[in-house]
Amino acid sequence: MYKIAVLVSGNGSNLEAIIDSINKRELKCVIELVISDREDAYGLERAKNNNINTYTFSRKKYGDKLSNEILKVVEGKVDLIVLAGFLSILKGDILDIFKNKIINIHPSLLPLFCGSNMYGIKVHEKVIESGAKVSGCTVHYVDASIDTGNILLQKTVPVHCDDTPEILQKRVLIEEHKALPEVIKMKISESEARIK
Ligand code: GRF
């Protein structure tokens, strides 16, 4: 069975969407573990409620060693690492060992509205400020820079003139919850094709 690790820093609604897809048998994989860089991430509760093993490596405690600690618990155990609202930057060996096996979801249409400090509600504030009429989300591979890896899938939503950042965030999140399982499914099919 295809195995994934999901990394979260916050609410974990994308994690929940993956769990739902697995429960509905739309996704044929197992979430082997959920890892957080914050002890108070609600995503950890969601994992525990679904009997998924969790690990917390606080960014404050591990600093530059965070990526290596994560590598120690995922190496040889999972086929894919899914960043689902994970706010730390992965560095070093993990990027080589899991090349094209780490995906991230970003709440804008990359390459727009990204980079360091562009996360959460700030992204949607900037989209509205820009006057853009379309926004969306992007699932992409993770490489050594921020939000620059190859794009795997994008979904778009309209931006209405009376939107607040919060309203836009909700509209984008609905698409995120479809996009991430869709890309995981693609990665599973890819790996099945390689085995055959
Ligand atoms: C999402 O908007 C995701 O694109 C971004 O962080 C947010 C996480 O939401 N990277 P959740 O924790 O999955 O609810």
C-alpha cells in the first residue's frame, strides 16, 4: 500500500480532506504519520482522532535541525511527503532523498503571491489589493527555494469585488481540499505504473 506522511503547522483542514478521501476509498493510500513543527497545531488532534501516529518537532527547539529530524522518521517509511499548511522550510538531505516526492499546497496561482512571509490570510489580502479577478491554489513539488518547484495542479476561483480576504480564503480552501487529494492520486497512479 502506498504510504504518505502529512506535515502540518495549523488547522489541518487539508489533512482532513485527505483523510476523507481515503475513507471514501477515492485514495488508495495510508497516512503513515503526521508531523508538526508546532505543538498546538489542531492538525495533530485531527490525526489523533483518526488513530494516526503523530510527531512534533518544534521549530523553536530544533531550528536548523528540523529537516533532519523529519528525515529520520520518514526515510524508508513513506512514498510521499505532503506539506498541508506546513510553515517551516525543508532543507538539506531530505530534498535530495525525496526528490519529486515532496508536494506542497499554496493558496494562490503560482508564481503569483508567493515567497517568504506569503502565507495564510496575507496571500488573500495581497490578491484583493492587486485587483486580480481570478485566484486559486497550486500544488507543486518542493525544491530548495520557496514556492518555486514544478507545478502539478492548479484550481481557480473568481475574486468578486466585494470579497474580503476571509471570504476569498474560504473559496480557495474548498478548491484546495479537492486539489491535494487529486495530486496524491496522480502520484499513486504514477508509482503503480512504475511497478507494473
Ligand atoms: C492552506 O491555505 C494552504 O494552502 C496553506 O496553509 C493553509 C493550511 O490550511 N499552505 P489547513 O491547515 O490545511 O486548514
